[in-house]
Amino acid sequence: MTSGPAGTTVDTEAPAAYLERYGRMLLIRLFETEMQRLFLKGEVHGTTHLCAGQEAVPVGVCSALEPGDWLAGTYRGHGHALAKGTDPDALIAEMLGRATGVCGGRAGSMNVIDVEHGLVGCFGIVGGSIAAATGAALAAKREGRVSVAMFGDGATNQGYFHECLNFAKVFALPAVFVCENNFYGEFTPMQNVTAGQDIAARAGAFGIPSNTVDGNDAWAVRDAALEAVARARSGGGPTLLECQTYRHYGHSKSDPAPYRPPEEVERWLARDPLTLARTRLLESGVSELDIAEVEDATRARMDRAVGAALAAPYPDPETERGTEFAP
Amino acid sequence: MTSGELEFRVAIREAIIEEMERDPSVVFFGEDVAAEQGGVFAVTPGVQERVGAERVFDTPISELALSGAAFGAAVAGLRPIIEIMFGDFMGLAMDSLVNQSAKYWYLSNEQRSVPLVVRSAVGGGGRFGAIHSQTHATWFQGIPGLKIAFPSSPAEAKGLLKGAIRDDNPVIFLEHKRLYSVKGPAPGAGEDVIPLGTARIARPGQDLTIVSAGKGVADALAAAGRLAGEGVEAEVVDLRTLRPLDLDTVLESVARTNRVLAVEEGPRTGGWASGLLGVVAEQGLHDLDDAWLLATGELPIPYSPTLEDAFIPGEAAIASSVRERAGLAVS
């Protein structure tokens, strides 16, 4: 990205990056498909919250970040981790409770932490990611880094949202608050429980700039994120991005989502972020052959990751008990 | 104040300043901590002037944001000290501390720990009423990954706070309101950092062991002074940290005295004292002739001076409890 005329930014990205971004989105989709399959086989335990359908948001946001920037994700966080750079082998192994997992099998689906790749963590309590990212922004400010909070529409009714937006603005923290508005908080329609029904508008009360974005369009997300990240890094303080999107599955593994009208589901499925991205690639002059090559490589990558995880050992409770405190 | 004497609130202030001057990654924020008065208990006046507004600052009245920000900042490389003004307000800060900070080291497979300190004023006796007088330590007693420090004197306050700031784990740090104006000897050279996790014998004695923490230790020492005049020599164990609990020091003391009284300013049910006596029974039953605890009733802390004074076990209550315990062998 370079500075353009009249304060605008010009995205100088090459088509190779387009292809990389599509591949990353596909990796997340395949990951979630595998999660669903492995859950039904009894290999994934407890519960899972799949993000299929929402891939464009984390991939678009993370394409605007630099290594060293922080991101805090949610319990619907597999896409957050993979977009931030977490190794798919280590992530799938974590889901399967294996010793080779990114957290050694201690964390599971809802609590993934990957400090090496700037993932503060995934937070199992709604709104927790907002606070974690706000805190990371305090540290990031010293180093010219940026900190991103991912959260859902439900989190915007938590105290964390209001307190942390205020806190971040008061101290001009380099934070980007990214709401993945998938229009349902668990089983409840967002509009039934959200006063004002306009999440982006809530930023106005704090004097925080905001943007409502098509969250199924990775390019639109990236453009909005580039602007927000540039503002944060240059000392301009936080931004709220409301990325409107839709989950293809229910809230969690036990939820077939009967509360969603079929015509609504159809409408959103017709705007699948992967289909939109693929079309965008072709329109940008990327060849069908190059796309197919990435698709094949991504499928092979995911197959390898699943195979390795299924073959990996479980942690041994005798030797891998862990310690309560850091020394 | 005479030379070499230290006031409790000044001990806290000195610990913060000295550690911040030693380590640039330490930051300190909270409600009114940087204000000229240095908070409602005048603990931190002048700290911001000394260390700078970049690292010491006032926050909104916003405990969720405060505690959450401390957690995230600690993960990302800072060492925050935050003040949650009254311990009672910790109800608002629980998620970041219990669900995030405490579990991070373990859940992350030891990728990173969360070095932060949460200071709060606690305890009754100040006529602050039920919701500004609690001792919140036991709310956190059963949370693996948290440390809980509760100093009993100015020298202990300075040493334990410095130890807490240098500790790589999240620490809940309790400051009893009725100790802030207490003066005592300053720590000696080279003795001003106390690593967390080791109790101390605050007073040796052979007839019984009184175990407490925070202001309870000061009360136990005063009671022991009275009892000494009556021929009873009480050993006083200052736990210093309620988590981790230094059971070895307690068990060794009980092995010598065979009697143990635990004094807690908080309800009997679910407190650290009942837990401690349980473990003493489990691991030291053969040494025990008697074990009992002195705690508060199962009620909120009342406001009226007559009610509050009767509610909280202090020096007189400890001394009379020891006297009344029938069968106490006096050597």
C-alpha cells in the first residue's frame, strides 16, 4: 500500500496476493468442513463453533496487518487463527486433543493461543477478545504495532464493548475493533436484542470512526482494514469496522439453526465469500489453471494436516501434567 | 516518623516507584492513582511525577476495561500494576482475571505467562459498609494460576509488592485499609524483595500456633503480647500469600505446638482458614491436640460501629478465644 492523492490510499497489491488470499479463505473453509466431519466421527470433543461463510473477514483484516501486530479472536476462532498465520497442522491437532496441538491439547477449540503468530488468544466468553486486544494495544503503542479485536454482534451488548471502546479512544490506542455481524447471537436474531440495530453507529458516541462493510467481500474488508490499520499505526486511535456476514452452520455443533428463514439462508449462500473471491480472481485476470492449482494444493495441505493429526499421540497425563505457575 | 520507620502506604508507594525505575516494562494505572491526592487512600501521590504520564495514568471508572487491558498488555509484553480501588469491585474484573489471566500460562502450553499485579484496598473496620469492606481473597482462592498476597506490616508490604511485581504470574494484592497508617521498621538493606510463596514465623512460641494474614497477623501479634503476660506463648505464622499456601511452615509450627488457631476476617464457610485447617487435619493429624478457627458470621459486614466492631475478630477476640479454649496446656 502506498499513499495516494488527497489522503487516499492506493492498494498496490499484485494478483499473486489475490491468489494467496483466496487460498487462505479456502483453507479455512476446508478446515471447518473437516472439523464438522471429524466431530461427527468423535475425533473432536466437546463442542465446536464453525466460521464457514465468514472467511472473508479475518482474511481481509489480516491481509492489512504486519508481522508483529496482534489479534484477539473468539470461540468461533479457527478462521482467526489460520488467517493470522497459525500452522494448520498444529491447529487441527489441537482440535483433536493431540500433543502436537498448538497448545499441546490443553486449550481445545475455544481457547487457542498462538503468541508466535500474534494471536493473543481465542476467547470463549463473549466480548473477552475486545478487552484482550485493547490491552495488547497498550503494549503495541510503544512499538508501532497494531492490535485487532474480532468479535460478533452479540458482543456489542457486553460491557466489554462499551468500556473498551471508551478506554481505547481516551488513550488513542492503536486498536481496530472488527465486529463480525452474522446477525445472530447464538440462536437469537441480532435485531431483537440490539437497541438501535446499528452496530457501526455505536462508535459515534465515542468519537470513534466506523465503517459498515460487506463482510463477504474480502477485498472490501481489506480496504476498510487498511484504512483503520493506517489510522491506528499513525497515532489516530481506534476504528470500529462492522463486517456483515453470515455463518453457514448453526451457532455450535448442537445447533441446526432452525430459527433462520430458508430464504434468508439462500440469499446469503448465493453470496458465498469463496464464490465472490473466485469471481474476483477471474475478473482480475488470474487464470482458471492458476486457481485450480491453488485449490488442489490447499486441499492437499488440509489432507496432510488431518492425516498428521490423526496419527499424532495424545498428551500423556503422566508426563505432561504442566505447572501451575511460570517459574 | 522517626528515621528507619516506614508508613504502610509509603511502603506501597516506594515499592511501585522503585520497581518502575528498575524495569521500564512496568506500567501502573487505575482510577485516580495519578491524581494529586494519589487515590482515595493517598497511597500513590507523586508516582506519576516521578515515573511519567506515559507509564502512570488515571483511567475511566471502568473495571472491565481496566482488568482486561491489564491482561492483554501483560500478554503483549508489559508488566502492569493496576488498582481496583476497593476489593469489593473485583466482581467486575473477574472474567479477565479468572478466565483469562489465571489460565493463560497453562492453556497456552506455557507459551507465555501473564505478569500483572492487581492492588486493592480491603477489609472492614472503616465503617464503609457491606460493599466497601470485604476481603475478596477467597473469591480467588480456588483458582489455579493466580497468586494472592496479603501483607501484614509496612516492611512486608514493600517486600511482597516488589516480589509481586517481579513475579511472572498474575497476583492479587490485598492492602488492608486499617494498615495504611500503620508505621513500622523499614526493611533492611537487601531484604526489600520478598519472593511470593513462603510464610514466616512472625513471633515464635511453643504453646499454640496462630495462623493469619494481613491485618489478622497484626491482631494476632497484639493478642500474643497480651497472652504472654498470662503465661501463654503463642507462635504467630504470617502466611504472606494465601495462594500458594505455604503448608510446610504451618505444619512444622503445629508439629511443635500441637494446637492451631486460624484467624480470618471473612465468613467461616468457604474461607482460606477452613481450607487450611482441613489440610492440617489431613496431613498433620498425629500432631494435633486442638484446631479451631475464628472468622466472621455468615452475614454481610454491617455499618454501625457497634455492629461492625462485634462482627470482625480483632485482638481482643483472638486473646479471649485462646483463653476460653478449654484444656489449653500452659507450659
